[in-house]
Amino acid sequence: MKALTYAGPQQISFGEIADPVLPGPDGAIVRVTAAGICGSDLHIYAGHGFAQGIGYGVGHEAVGEIVELGPQAHGFAIGDRVLVPASAGCDRCGNCRVGIVAACERQPLPVDACYGLGGSLPGAQTQLLAVTHAAGNLVRLPDAVSDEAAIVLTDNAPTAWYGARRARIAPGETVVVIGLGPVGLMAVQSAFAMGAARVLGVDLVDDRRARAAELGAEPVESDDPKSAVRDLLGGGADVAIEAVGADATIKLATSVVGHRGRVSVVGVSQNRAYPFHMPLAQVKELEFHIGLCSIQYELPALLKLTAAGRLRPEAVVSHRFPMSDGPDAYRMFAERADGVCKVVLDPRQ
């Protein structure tokens, strides 16, 4: 079968790999009809991946159709249209049984629990994907949810919703979203769905600020976003959602909220020694939330909101490519060229 694999820094290859085999009696094989490129895939592309070596499959966002099922994969049938959450749990421990796969007791390392990170799970940018423990790691899709919306629901939308939910956004509050890639844009939608009165969007890229404005956010166009936010709001925001994971943007998030403000960081940070401003946090009585989203836990609400039109995940998709053009799609995404926001790949081409 055809797939995308990591071949070294700034090198993604398109070519043949071995077909998957059924991963146990409760597993499934999914024929992928759409796959997404996520911002965290760019860590791997840049050579700062989560595992050593090359040649492994990449990507962790997939939608498709079940083509093979193990005899113990209950609750599904051949031909079911399904979403594959970006991370997988054991479907055995207490945490996984309630959807908290990020705290799986049997595979505690993210590299072992997320597709395409070079660990124990294959990449999702492929024609056929093996899914372990199908009952807990596949989600049947309603007809009202398109493939493009579903791709965003595999990771970006749940991560954004998780960040907004943990920040406890209440009706009438003001929210600043820092980083307006797919997760940030879904955070804008999530904040409004939770009742935010005003949402401000911060990003260095003009096209991304424009996309946020189309979703109702107020774009912050300033070299000094902290001052700009305070001028626009007449003080600090109630909530800041950080969707980048860089030291500078995390620092900005803690500075733009007011007294008793709430900061929710969902951007992926690899800094083990972040210089947290403890005196500022103490004076502000700051709430600081950070964590990894358990997609299976967030999906039931998101699927209903999407089917009802309350959320529009497909609105963040900007480009579509055949998977054979995957190497060029990665390059364009990394360079932020042509107004790119969310890329969807078609493995059938």
C-alpha cells in the first residue's frame, strides 16, 4: 500500500510500505478516505520528533471505512464509516473505559499512544490503517458530519474544546486565543459556543487573523499584543487559550489575563525548564491549566454540536491534496505558504 513516511529533517517520502495485519482479535483495519496534517507533525518534519530513527509512518488524523474486523471487535461492522481518534488507549484500564486515554495505565508514554510518532502505532497518512482495541479507539460517524469536519474532529477540535472546557469559559466572558492555526481557530468557535461575549485572536500571520475574523473573533494586529488586548478590553481578559506551545506565547497568555484570570495551554511544549513567572501568578491569583487532550472523552459532545451546526470544523480546512503530493504539502505547511491553515490528504489519489 501507499503511505507517507519520515525520511529525515524536511524530508517526507511517498511510497510503498507493507499492508497492515489485523492487530489482535479486537482490532480493525480501516481504509483511509481522508488524512490530515497537524501542526505537531511539523515537529517531526523539522527533525525534532518524538522518537529516534527514520522510515516510520507519519500522521495521526484519519477518517475512513472499516474493511476488516477481529471477532472480538464488538459494536462495529464491515463498511462502517469511522473516525480514528489521534491517540489510542488500551480499552482495558479504568481511565480508558471512561475515555481518558491520555492517562492510560498500560501505555503511559505519548509516543506509544499516538499514531505516527514513531512508537508502537503506525502513521495515519496511509491507505490502510490498523487500529488496536477498536471498541475504544474507533468512533462511528453520523451522516451529517463530512469527512473534512471529521478530520478536524480527530485531534484539532477536541484539543481546542478541551482547552476551553478546562478554562471554564462562562457566558459573557472575554477570551483571548493565542495562535490561530486549526486548534486556535477551533478554540475561537468553542469559546463562542460556550457563551463568550468577545473573543480576541492573536497570531503573527495575516491570513490566520483574517480566518479568525470570519469566525467572529477580533484580530489583534499589533507588535505589542499585551497592550493591544488591554486597550481593546479595558483591562485583562477573563481567559487566555494558548495554542502554540512556545515560551513567548505561554508568557503572553499569562500576561493578558486579569486578576483571577484563567490560562489554558494546549500547545505542545518540549521545554522542560519553562521560566514560569511565579510572583505574577501569585499576585493575580492566576489559574494555569495544561495537559493532553483525551479525544475520545471530548468527541460525544463535539459530534452532536457539529451535526447540529453549532460548530463548523470544516471551516478551518484550507487545502486539499492527493496523498501523492504529501511531500509538497508538508513543505508548504511548514513554510506557511499560500494562506495554508489545515491540509487534508486523499490517500485514494
